[in-house]
Amino acid sequence: METRNEINTKLAQWITHRAENQFADDIALVLTYGSVINGTAHEKSDLDCCFIPKTEKGRSFAADFILAGVGYDIFPISWQRLEQIADLNDFLLPILGDSEILYTASESDRSHFLELRHRLAVHLKDNAFSACAAKKRINNAQQLALQLEDADNMKTCRLLGGQILLSLADAVALANGNYYHYGLKKQYEDLRAHFPDLPPAILTAYLGIMQAQKCATVKTNALQMLDFVKQYLQNSDEPSVTKIKTQPVASVCRDISALSCLYEEICSTFLKIYVSCAGHNAPLAFLSAISLQWDLDEAALLGGPDYDVLSAYSFWNLTGFSEKVHQIETSFITFIAQNGGYIKVYSCFDDFCKADL
């Protein structure tokens, strides 16, 4: 039986070989990042991987599949988005700051990437620049807070409250010239450990959003966290904020192929919830549930069922939450199969290699 580390090592070699031999003129870089790189991987950890396409053919390097029970998503990212990351306008900072290069088409492509990484480091050290980026996160949180005012169910309240929490946590890190090198996995621990002057009230409100059992309590804690972070960063300016009216969602035709691919992408998010619940990590279970709910709402727009993950979340009953999420995952898989969808599942690396991706 192959270990997950052995599978991920073989997969990295397979990705590199495929890039060199089938996409040499079509891909600029292939990057790997995340738990396998930062030392937090476990037996259920996938290999986080993205690439920069140079041609339309290069985009077909993308792949989603499930290998030995774990979902993998090899996805494209543009130079333009990496520039946004370097300028602190995107949340995926570890992709630029902490990734490793698996493949590069040319020395100029490597140099361009390293220049962007340097630009990220320079901007983080520039107090005025990073403070401006932090303020943008606060402004985003305020926009979300206006939407939260009108939310009348737990799913929507927790989804908006979680997004506010994430924007404000980013604001704290950026204002301190830093970011979350371990992504969501250790965000709460990093907030406590790396910002010793952080007022305890911010951490209390952070957890309060997750612990809330009523919409009103989610709203109260989200607004308190917003106020506390603004005070902490001495951000008293009130930006011009306009409440955005949500438009009714138009009916869409069912795209079962897209739903199958989406499940392959988010299989790892389901798994993150199970692992965090088993490990009694309530904050990570909540943050993973926010991500999963966002993706399942996208699935609904593609014609899938309308699932509610967040209403089932309980800070104090992770076992029950895990069971509910498992029911949703089983239902989603069944729905795809009953509607003629095909999910790419491989029991071992050898079976994966025999497949024609």
C-alpha cells in the first residue's frame, strides 16, 4: 500500500514529466505549494499544484481527479493574477511567497516569477503600502457587513460572517507586513502567536462568529470584530460604502459535466472538514465549511441541489457536523451519478497513470 507521501512524490514527478514532454511550449511554470511544502502534510493531504499557461493548449494541462481517496486539483493561474498577489490585492499570497517551482519553460519565466516574489516581499515591508492593502480588506468587510444586516437565515449569516472574519484577519496580517503562510490551516493559531499586541477582544469576536448559534449573535460578533480591527489599525476613516442589492438568480440549465469536475475539485474540502472535526479543530472546520458552502452554492448555479452546510455547523458538536457533511457529500455524488455524470476516481497511482487525462 502506497503512503500519501509516496503518491504525492510520484504525482509531482508525473506532473513535471507531462509538462516537459507534452506542454513544453505551452506552459511557463508549474508551482507546488501548501501542506506538502510547508511541512504540515498528513496522510490525507493532497499535492497543491498550479501552473501558468502560455497558450490555449496550455490550459488543458489542468486536471481534477480523486486518487486513493483524496481529491487533486491542478489549476491554471495567470501572470496577471500573480501580479495582483504581488501587489497585495489577492488572498493567495502563499502561492507566490512560499511555493516551489516544479517546472519552468525558460530562465526568463523563472526570473519573472522570482521578480514578482521579490515585489511581494518589498510591498510587505513597505508600511504605507501594506497599510493601504489592509484598509482595502477592511472596506471589503464593511461591504459584507451591510449585506449581513439583511441576512435572515443561518446559512447566509455564517457565510457572510465568515467572509468578514477572513477579510479582517487578512487586514491584521497585512498591516503587520505578514500573511498566513499556512493558509487557513493555522490562521487562528497564527493570529494568537504572531501578533502579540493584538487586543484579546479581536480574538474573542473571531471565535464568537464561529460559536454563534443565532443570526443576531453572528451579526453582533462580526460588527464587533470589524470595530475592534479598525481601532487596532487606527483606521477611523469611514469609506464611501453603498449597499449592493442582490439580484435574483436566473434559472440555469444543468451542466452535469461541470458538476462532476467541481466535485473532483472540492472533494479535498470535504476531507478537510472530516480531518479537522476528527482532530477537534473547530476553527478550521468552520473556515473549511465557509469554503465548501461557497463551492456548493456554485454547484447550485450549475443545476445541482441547493445544499446548506453552514446551518449544520456546531463549534461544540463537530462529530454531528461531520456526519451531516458526509450526508451532503454522499447525496451530491449520488445526484451526479444518477444524472449521468462521471467522477474520475483512481484507487492507486498505477491506475491513475493508465488513465488518459
